[in-house]
Amino acid sequence: MTNHMTTLPVTHQDLLEQPVVVTIATVSEDGQPYTAVVWRRWDGGIIRIVTDPKTRKYRNIKTNAKVSVTAVDPQNPYRYLVVNGIVETIVDDVQQTTAELDAQTKLYTGKEHYFGDIEPAENRAKATYVTLLIKPARYIKVGSMTSSI
Amino acid sequence: MTNHMTTLPVTHQDLLEQPVVVTIATVSEDGQPYTAVVWRRWDGGIIRIVTDPKTRKYRNIKTNAKVSVTAVDPQNPYRYLVVNGIVETIVDDVQQTTAELDAQTKLYTGKEHYFGDIEPAENRAKATYVTLLIKPARYIKVGSMTSSI
């Protein structure tokens, strides 16, 4: 059973809150979809994804801001949530992206700082990273089923 | 570390062979990427995905045959494979799609027939389904890492 809706279904809200890696799909200028598996954080409205401006997905969203984010239940691959939306803002503020990266690191690994053991997070983020703010437009939830055809 | 290549990396071949659900990304006419989580089978060259022609992904590939298929290691979400390619053929032969669906059912569930307990697979497939034959063009492998930014 597939359901399309404009508000996040409560039954699948955990897939935006728990430390589940998500697949982000973007589209290049020649119409080729690209996907990557990334961390994300959700604040009840906006989905935040940190990226390096050198990545393909960053170059893609500069010409086409439409994205699709997929979160699959690690315990049940037949339960998943797709969020179609738009990159509304690209935050290139160093402090904000550093804070976001630390928050995601905390969520996914329990550590306080992104790669903090290796080098100061501030230096990493300052050098390259930005935060994509994705505004959801439509949610597609798929529940438990034998196949997802 | 990300690697782009035109041949399937042996280190990630298991992600096309094992019963791992994959995310397929397609693009609609207005440039919106769409994703869905599906079964697939790989024969050493072509990736086969069975779908219902009523789905969004089917409608999308009728106007843009470019797709991206992502397989994430269920044991390690930081190891994954992306296959960018093109839907080269749409098989609408009932027998072929029934056989494909049964083969995928066997792979993913161990059962002999797709939803065989409920109704004959022949009737299901005849009614609606087709098989997408995806020819890979480029592989992107991502290995074990702390984050996949």
C-alpha cells in the first residue's frame, strides 16, 4: 500500500528522527538522476543535509533544486518513507554548518564533534561544507508488505 | 572515499547479488526526482526490476529512461553501491515477467511463486506488470566510512 500526502504521516515519523541513513536523489542538467547515501537531521519541518560543494549532488541542485529523500526502516526494508521536496536554502555559514555537523554526528555516532578526534570540526566545515535546507512538498509512505513493486 | 567506474567493482558485487532491496530513482517531466524501494535481480550485466505500469517510475522512464539504482549494505549503511544507467528495454511479455517475478520472489523470500499463496502468479503478472531491463553505465562505490557526506 502506498500513500501520498502533504503532511508527514505519524506512522513513519521515526524514519526522519532516528539515526537512519537516507538516500538523496538529485538530477543533473542532462536528466540523469544521481543518488547518494547521507546523514540528515529533521527539525519537525525542514530536512538538513550537510554536503561538500564539490559533490555531484551539490552541482545538481544548483541547476535543479528538486530532490527526493528516501528513508528505509533498517529493521524492515518494506517499510519506508519518501520525501519529495526542494532545496530552499543553502547555508554557507561556517558556524551553522559546524553546529549542524556536530548535531548529526551526535545523532548518528553519539560523539560530540564530527571527526573531532582527527581534526577540529571547525576547520573541516570552514574549508568546504554547506548545509542544504530541504522543504518537503510531498510524502510517500509505504508500509509493511511482501514486495514493494 | 568514493570511486566512479565503468565496471562493477568486485568489492561491491554482493550488493547486486544478495537479497538487498534497492532504491530506484527516476525523473519526471518537470525535473522532479522520484524514488522507490524495490526488488531487483542482476544477471552479471543487466539489472531487472519488475514494475506496474501504473506507477510513477514507469511513467517517468517512458519520457526519460535514465535511472539510478542504490544498494546499501544492510549490515553497514556506510558501504553502498550506486548504479547509474538506462532502461534499455521494457519487457511486457507475460511469461517472462512472471518468471522474473518468481525468480525474485525466490531470491528475496525463498518461496517459489510471487504471492503464490494468494493467487496464481500468472494472473498477477498478466494483469499488469512489466520488467525493466537496466543497462548500467557507471558504478559508484562507497566503502566503509564514518560519514558519507
